[in-house]
Amino acid sequence: MKLVSVLGSTGSIGVSTLDVLRRNKESYDLFALTANRNIERLLEQCLEFKPRYAVVPDADLAETLEQKISHSEASATKVLSGMESLEFVAKHRDVDIVVAAIVGAAGLLSTLAAAEAGKKLLLANKEALVISGDLLMSAVKNNNATLLPLDSEHNALFQCMPAGYRSGQSAEGIRKLILTASGGPFLNLAQAELEHVSVEQACAHPNWSMGRKISVDSATMMNKGLELIEASYLFDMSADLIEVLVHPQSVVHSMVDYVDGSVLAQLGNPDMRTPIAHALSWPKRQESGVSALDFMLNNQLSFEAPNYEKFPCLRLAYEALIEKGSAPAILNAANEVAVDGFLNKKIRFTDIPKLIEKTLQSSTIEKVDSIDTVLRVDRLARDVALRYMEQI
């Protein structure tokens, strides 16, 4: 039995992870479940899986959860609070596998803690790599951790790598990596109409069921931009060797182009349980609950180049990756502020890339050599972005 900590268990990735664990009860047991504010769903999960620990950063919410749990069948579950408790359940000596599924920069420290503890780290929190790529990959290497990507695109690339491949290596014989993108809900919408799209429209992804923040990122194509940066660190590839292709059907999840002319692709139905099941059981395979891909129903697969003018966030991500240093961290911080502003109807959809670009132009790019630098850069970039938002 492998002991698993699921960081961000109430989000879409966490829920899908628990479904895979539910189908493979003989192989896994829950060490910890964590949530930000959704304690009702966390309570339901604790009642079913009875983990050793449940973590909620907010002390008041943790107290409320503890009162509910103490009078339930999950009374043996200990409730913890505070950000440091996330690190505790990520690096505990008894934990075998850590699923890092906390959205945004908030998941950075616990992800880094798991890597430094040498865990099998299943990474869904792309922002952790975006803002601290070299630091996180060094922690993985220096502590003999195993890093397996959960994003469908990066997991697909990992599956298409040479036998025996481990994240962070530069594999021989590869010409380029090809990241596929659905294009989001506005792929076929006229550019002039983007200014008037609603939050509800931006969150209505055509293929995937995701949280609101990630859904908006998909709509702006910033999600693909963040994945571009993540892929660079995961597979030790420069920006010019990573191509993005729009593939509206979301069946081909990504491809690896080899120098001999071979192109290896990973295909499957758009369901996050597939990469989750793969990473949990790697190097073996296990049941995920995902139905087999029907090629008769999916017999028209199309690809097209992304429109950088219509979706400038993707261009900004490429530029930040080429710049390196603190540029990706600034990009991510500004994007989180902008998306939050859009979700709360403070700015328009088309203001998101404008705010990000202004923040990048107004920030000093510096070398990222410590976690303190990362946190400081992140905080300063958010302050700059918030000031620009007030001017919109």
C-alpha cells in the first residue's frame, strides 16, 4: 500500500485523483487531504477515505471542520491549519506519493517540500515550475525525487519520451516537442468580440471540466503559455524547440518529433484520470475509469497554428521563457491578479494580456537564486499588477 497526500483534493484534479484511488483501493491509502475553503467537500472526502490528516490553511475554517469531523465516522482524522501544515503532509516520512494540485503560486512551498523530501511528486501545479523552475528541478535531482507531470500535455510528452526517461533530463534524438492546445471556448470567435465576453462564457471550456481560474487561462491561451514554460523545465528544452499547435478535438494530447522523422503521439479521451492513473502507477499501468478511445467517433483530427494577435498571452509566455530569470514568475503573478480581476468583473477579458504586458514592462528581471527571491518577485509583481488594474 502506497500512502498518498493529495494537496488540493477538492479541486478538479483532486476529485479526479480520488476517483482513480477509489478504483484501486488495494494499492493506495490516504495520508492527507487538503483544501483551501471548500470544507464541505473536504468533509465528504474525509468521511469516505478517512485520511490521517486534513489540512485547511485558514484556522477558523479548520476549527469548523474539526468540529464536524469529531462527531463523525472520520473522527480519527486529525485537522491541521496553516500553510506550514501543507508542507508537513507533503514531506512527512511516511508519505510515498504527493499529488500537488493546489492552483497557483499558493502551491509552491508544499511542492518544493515534497521534492526536497525525495517523494514521488505528481505535479499538476504548473505555476510551481513556472515561477521557480530551476530551484524545483534542482530539488528533484539533488534529493532523488521522482517528478511525474499530471497536465495531460506534459504527461503525454513524458509517455512519448525514450525508455527509462526521467523528468529534467535532456533526451537525445529529439527534434522538437509539440504541445497541443484546444484553443479554448473562443477559438472561432471574432477577435473584435472578445472585448465583450462574459465570465460565464470564458469558463465554459468545450472539452475539459476545470476550475474557473484554469478555464479562463485556457480561454486566453495563457494556460498553454504556462505549459510551454513548464515543458521547458520538465524536459530541458529551449523555447525554440517547443511548438504549440491548436488541436480543437483534444484527442492528441501532445507529440515528440524525433530526428529520424518519427513523431510519437499520445492519444486518449479528454479525461484527467488518464494521466493521473499513469503517474500514480508509473512505470506500470492501472485502471482509470476512462473509456477506450473510439476512432470511428473521433475520425476527424485537425491542427492549426495559434493566432498570437488574437491570443497575446501565448506570445508573452514565449517572451518570458526566452528572457528567463524572474520573467516567468512576474508573468504568472500578473496573470493571477488579472484573472482574479476578470472573474470578479473588475476588468474585461481583453484587459488580461494588457495588464500582464504592462507588469512585465515595469518590472526588473533578475536572477532567481533562492525561494526568498521567488517570493519577493511574486509579491512585487502582484503589487504592480494591482496598481495597473486600478487604472483600467
